[in-house]
Amino acid sequence: MSDMMWGGRFTKAEEKNALDFNASISYDCRMYKEDIAGSKAHAKMLARHGIISKEDCEKITEGLSAIKKEIDDGKFPFSIELEDIHMNVEKRLTDDIGDAGARLHTARSRNDQCALDLHMYMKRQIGRVAEKLISVEEALLEAAEKYKDVILPGYTHMQRAQPVLFAHHMLCYFAMLERDFKRLEECYDMADMSPIGACALAGTTYPTNPLEEAEELHFSKVYGNSLDAVSDRDYLLQFLSFASICAMHLSRLSEEFIYWSTSEFHFIELDDGYSTGSSIMPQKKNPDMCELIRGKTGRVYGSLIGLLTVMKGLPLAYDKDMQEDKEGVFDAIDTLYFALDIYAGMISTMTVNGKHTREVLEHDFSNATDMADYLAKKGLPFRQAHAVVGGAVHYCIEHHKVLHDLTMEEFKSMSPLFEEDILEALKIENCVKNRESYGGTGPKSVERQKAHGKEAVAAMKEKAAQWKESMAFLG
């Protein structure tokens, strides 16, 4: 007979290679706080309804507290033979307190127990990720304020397009991460649902009350269908979707920082603490943190695609395939957590070469649209104005000039609508200052964006504090 806790109907032990393949303790041990808290709540509920005695409940609670301390202290001997965190804790509890420990699993299955642990774990981790995301948002706001007067080229197709404030550029990434935080709120809402009481798939014959356990564990709601409770992994997919989009945003910023820190651009310099050197070329200063974050984005995508693929053909209710839900999620959490942490520090310590970003605009045609707008405001249809300016750019290229190098005689030869004030319209500072349309790069518009950002961060902090407080009972 197998000596596994589920082995009563088996006549032989599991093969060693099958046991190693089947076990998940190497990674699901990180959910020990959730597993122990869930078991304590379950024992209390069983005792309240007379399913186990109060004495057994007290023994279970004390035994679980002792196990948690041992794990906290790094002294607990996890066993691969016991497969997972649930069986490791339960076996040790039963060894320590006897029959009372063996009664803990009444009206519960590993299916709903595992789902419960994951729901709680995700709630706790979402709060941790939220704090790091907010730190990046604050760093972006600080950079926007610190370099509020810096102007740099804005690009389309990686070609110089129009001048923008550096603050405007940073606030674009703020807006991306603000949307990410809203997605994170949806992740928390989906994780904030207790599956306990569903048992294996069909509920239980015992007079339990899942609502009591949910309240004890700080859940706001309970699954209404037991099949759904044990088979749902949408909340994990939702988080991986959030993580993938957030990582993509960080990757886009990484791409720009990599370009901007080259000698060719020389727009920014990353702090030495967030750069590395070359083992052979002494002069090198490499943006390795940016490159790693850009590279690890594919890893986060892989976790999302992996779990979507696992789930796509599963019949109801629980299938062992679903054990594959954890490693990718855990890896995505760790990857995103460190990427956000790195970016908060990297943005806060970088140096922006504002003098250089401004100078390069004196040698290109980033003010061409302003020249066309000038003619349109004088009454020339914009499409015709566009053609005039296109011709002017061509003329300048042939004569090794830029637009503000043209003489009034040259301007007049291109259109009689040009007056002396065209030179003011073409000044880079004015090209920026005059774009005060809602959401534009004008200084007043950017100040409005910064004010909104501060309000948004305050709201994010309040929400993240609520999430953290909700899970503080885990210790």
C-alpha cells in the first residue's frame, strides 16, 4: 500500500521519477503563510458549526502557529515526498498533534485549498507590485518637475518630428502606468473572491459556512458555483495580462533610454549604479538594466501565453494541468517587481542633457509644422501650406540651411504671406509654448498633467494601503 496521504486505494508506492515530476513543493512553498492562515480559518469554521471540537480547533491553531514560526525561521524540513505545501503542513501538523490534525481536512479538498491559497497570495502580491508601480510613477513626476524646462525632439518613425517638453515625454509614460494601475485594480477585484467550501468540485454534505471563512480571511465575496471555484484561473490570467502590458510599457521606455544614452543621441546619462562596463573595452558604459528589462518582457509574455495554453482545453473541473498555473505567475511577479524597483531608482538618478537636446533642434526641421500652421492661420488652405513648407525644406536641404536660416527674401519667394513674425513662429521655444491644446506639450498643459498625476498618485497610494492592510493578518 502507498503511504501517501491519498494512498489508501493504491497497492504500491509512486515511482521516484513520477514523484519528482508530480511534486510542486519546490515553488509552492512560498504560499505557506496563505496555507496556514486558510487552515486556521477552516478549523475555526468547523468548530463553530460543531464539525470538530473546540479543543481540536485550539490544538490545530497552536500547531499551525508553531509550524509557521519554524518556516519563518527557515528551519522547516520540506519534503518532496509530500508533494506540495498543503500536504507538508498537514502531515507535520498530524505528526505533532495527532488525530486533531487529521480532522482538519474535513469538508475541504486540496482543490479548493490550493485555489484559496493562490487567491490570497495574489492579493498580497498585487499590493506589493502596486507599491513598486507607484514608486515609478512618483519618479516620473519628479523627473518631469526637475527637467520641466528641457525641450527635446519628439519622434515618429524614429525620425525627428516636433519639439516637445521632456516633462511631456515622461508624463506619457506616467499615463501608461496609470492605466496599468487600473488594470491592477481589476486584478485585485478578481482575486478577492474565496473558493473555499467548493471542496473537490461539488461542495460538501457538512453544514459549513464559506461566508464565515471568507470574512475571516478578508475576502469581500465568495464563488457562487463550486465548479467555477476550483476550475477558475481567470484571476491569474488577468494578472499576467496586466504584467505583460506593464512590462511592455517598461520595455518601450527601456528602448528609448538605450537610444538616448548612446553617444549618437547623448540625451541622458544613466547613473553608474544602474550601468555596467565591458570586460575588454574600458571606455564602455552599458545600459544593461534597460536591456535586461527589455529582454525579460518576453519572459512575462511567455508566462501569459503558457497559462492560456494550459487552460484552453481543460474540461471541468480540476485537472492536474492546472498545477502549471504557479511557476509562470510567480516568475512574472518576481520579474515585474524587480523591473519596477530598478526603474524607480534609474529614473530618479539619471541626468538629462537639456542643453544638448535643445541644441540639436537648431539643426533640423522639427519646426516645419509650425511654419505650415503659420501660413494656414494667414488664410492659405493647410494642404497648400503643407506643400509650400515641403518645398521650403527641400530648398534648405539643397542649400545646407534650416528654416530659420532663410532670409525674408527667400521666405517671400516661397509665399507672399510670410512676414517678419515668421521668425518668432519658428523659434523652438515658441513651437512648444504655443501647443496648449488639451493634452498638448505646452507648459500650461504639462502643468495640468502634473497636477493630475499628483492627484492620481495620492489615490493609488490610498488604494494600495487598503490592499496592504487587508492582507496584514498574514504576517
